Amino acid sequence: MLAKLFKHRILISGILSPFAAIIAYQIVYITLSSLSKNLEKDWLFRLTMSALAMTIPFILTAAQAIRARRRHPLPRSAKAGLILATLSLTLITIPTRDALTRTKQSRNMSLKNVPAPPFDTLDLTGHPQRLADHKGQVILVNIWATWCAPCRAEMPRLDALYRSRQQQGLIIFGLSDEDPALQRKFTQEVPVTYPLLTLQGQVPNLYRDIARYPAIFLIDRQGQLQPAPSPGESFDKLEAAVDNLLKSGS
């Protein structure tokens, strides 16, 4: 039995390569994240090292094939294993796509004094919600997801901020790309009074290109985007940023 497995070791290695690549990615990413002193600044390094780790299963399979090829021509099973290991490299597109989205998100969230792209969509209750209907108000758009633990912790605080500043001209929108039915079920556990938007309308990519949740966009009374504190910063900083915008131009 062991001899038979050894004979087909390259094929077995190739079959296991995709699973091993995903496990290697998770181990390296989680480890580097736990050791990170600033998740906001070193995300590219973490993704790069995780992507490199995903090539290890292919390298190990290719090394076995090279050694075997020196002794005799590779059998069909070994060639199949090498092909499977090579295909596992396509999984690198996962962290690559994540890196591109994070780059877009970082760029978008740093925009300042730029007109906010208008959206026109429906909220969870089916009512239309348009950015253009809130001219002269300070608008906070919170990009969230039901699976996001920081979102769950932040939403009650956002709701309290909304209720305490609503009369001063603050409007908060929550935006998720998840199924509305799932969102409604979530709000039974974490209820909020501000509108939660769906993508059942026209929502620009600025609010869609999100890799790290939660994400917040601030729009001043003139309809201009203003930088918001990053997700890793305290909620007090966000509250202060909102208050500054409320005072400005009021």
C-alpha cells in the first residue's frame, strides 16, 4: 500500500496542492495579522507574503517531478499531478484581487473636496433613497456586512450618533451588498433607526469597491467627500469628524 502511494506521490501531491495553497494562505495571513502593529499600513505586505506562500505546494510538487524525471520519463499520473499543481497557482488571483480592491478602497476613502457620486436605490423597507435628496446635510455612508463582527459592534453606536445629531442635519445610511432578506433578519438582532440601503438601484463603484469592513464615507453639507477615520481608529474620532462637518457651513 505504501509502495503504491509512493509510486503516485506526484499525482497525490498535485491533487492536494489547491487545498494546501489555501491552508498556507490562511496560516501566513492570520499569523502576520496577529503579529502586525498596524493592520492599516502593512496589509500589502501581508497579502504579498500570503500569496507567495500559496506557491509552496506547486514548488514541492514540481521539485518531486524534476527529481523523478532525472531517473526516468514521467508516467501519465505524474504529469497529471504536475498539471494540477500548476493549476493551483491560479488561486493566487484571490489575494491579488483583494489587493486591487483594497488599493481602490484606500484611494477612495482618502478623497477630499471631491463631489460624492450620487446614488439612487431602495432601502430595506422598499422606499427610494437618493443622495440628491439630502443637500445641505452631513451624510455618513456606512458600508457593512452581516458577517462582520466590527460592524455588529459599531452599528448601535452609529445609531446613537444618528439619533443625537439628526436634528443638527446628520443623515446616516448603511449599505450592504447582501440579500435584503438576510439583512432584515440581521436587524432583528441589531436594530437601527437609520436607513439601510440595498443595491436594487444605481450605486456607484465608489461605495462597492470595499475589501475591508466596515468602511465609512463622509459627505459634507456641500456634497463633497471628506476623509473619515480609518476602521482601526476609535469611534470618538469619527464622532469628532462628524461634529466638525455639522458645525461647518451650518
